[in-house]
Amino acid sequence: MTEQAPGWRVGGRRVRIHKPDKELFEPGGVTKRELAEYYRTVAGPMVRHLRGRPLAVQRYPHGIGDPQGGFYVKNRPSHAPAWAGAVGVPADGGARREMLVCDDAATLVWLADQAAVTLHPWLSRAPRVDTPDRLVIDLDPPGDDFAAVRRAAHDVREVLESLGLAAYPMTTGSRGVHVVAPIRPEIRAGQARDFARVIAELAARRRPDELTTALRKQRRGGRLFLDYLRNGYAQLAVAPYSVRALPSAPVATPMTWDELEHIDSARHWTVRTFAGRADTDPWRGIGRRARSPRRAIDRL
């Protein structure tokens, strides 16, 4: 894999990395080559979590420090390789939108060449894009108190497990943690959002002085927000193993509950410190632990 080669060989396809030495992060920070190498390294577990999901990406062609910022790409680009998959999803007004899907390592590396730093999939998979197979509660702290995030994660876990659902933690690579429950695709996104709201409310009642589900920031009173809104139709959640557009290139990292006890930041893992974790995906087999959301709702 060299800069002079006509392209990188990725999963039987050739992907060219243009301007591989371009620094996408702070001066001296992660380059486009490093971003592409990272995504190729984690492609095995990452693609398992992305396969079939409509995907939006955040691109930073001039780096994350560009004053104009990055931008979202939600439609499949017309210049995308023919082998990069797509899925049609219902949009406003009865129209359909062609969204990208990332079903293989080559697509993931091609996205890195596009300076697509952060990937945000839906919680559902094609063809049943309105029936999610995951619930997510996003723990959004007002500051950098990770101990509060850790406590909240256990509160959400206990609520989920009391309803017969499994719970998996993931650092967001920013400030918080996602607690994810695999579910069978039995309910529509609107019902999933309402169910997630109830889960968040039950968790918040355990420690109302620390936790809240208030949507308006001025009503949160410095408490950690249990965000359930990502469960609605066409809503996005940062992908497992995605890089975040922040200094040091932190990574949204699936982890075990034991590991959660031994880290002190949601930015604990970065592109440059991630070596070795891709070999053991803590979420491997998550789909086999999917349970019926209808039965869980009946337990409320």
C-alpha cells in the first residue's frame, strides 16, 4: 500500500486515495492516508454494523479546522463508484431519496478518500427502513463529567434489562455514551421513539437530580440529558467505529461494561491509539441478542 500505487487493493477492488498526506485534523494530526488506513483496518466489524443501513456522512474536504466547516451528504453522490451501494427511502412529499449504503470495505475506504470523517447510519436496514433493529439512548452530559455518564449508562442498562432487552455501551467519541439495545424489527420508527422515551423517563426517575429528558436546554438545570429522539424515522446515530471531527481524531468505540468502568473520557480511543481493538469486536453477535420490542412494551 504505497502512494505511488495506482490504488489500494481493498476487498477485490481498487480505491485511489487522492492527496494522501493532506492533514484533515490539526497540524501534525491525522492525514487522509491515516484515516483511510484506519477505516480499512476496522472494516470487518464496522461494515457488519453498517450493512444495509441508509447512511449520511460528514465530509471535511479542507480539514476539520476549515472556518466554513464540514457538511452532510445524505444522497448517494453521482460520482460514487458503480459498486458503492444505494437504497431508496421514502422522503417528504411522496418522493424517494437514494441514499448510500456501506456494505463493504472498499466503500468505507472510498468514503475516507472523500474526507468523510464521520458516518451516521439509520437504526434500520433495507428493505424495512421504517422498522428499526436497534434502540439507542444517547447520554448527553452538559460538561465533561464522565463519572455522571457512567452512572447514567448503568441506569439505562438496568431499565433495558428489566424489560428483557440486552444493553451494549459505546463511547460517542465526543462527550457521552450510547446505550444500544438490539431489537427485532417489529415496530415502526415512531413507536420505537415513543418506547425509547419511556425507557429514558424510567431511567431519569432513578436520579432526578442528575438526569432529565427535558428537550429544552433551559429546563435541564445542568442535568445529563437522556436523548431518545434518535429513534425516530430517518434520524441518525454515529456509527460504531466512526471517527469524530474533533482534535486527536477520537473514535466512537463499542466496549464492554467492564471497560466502561476503566475509562475517564468518551474520547478515550483515537485513530492513533486504536491498534488491536478491531481484532475483537465487543459487539460481535449483537444481532443474535435481539429481542421482541413488543414483548418489552407489554412489560411496562
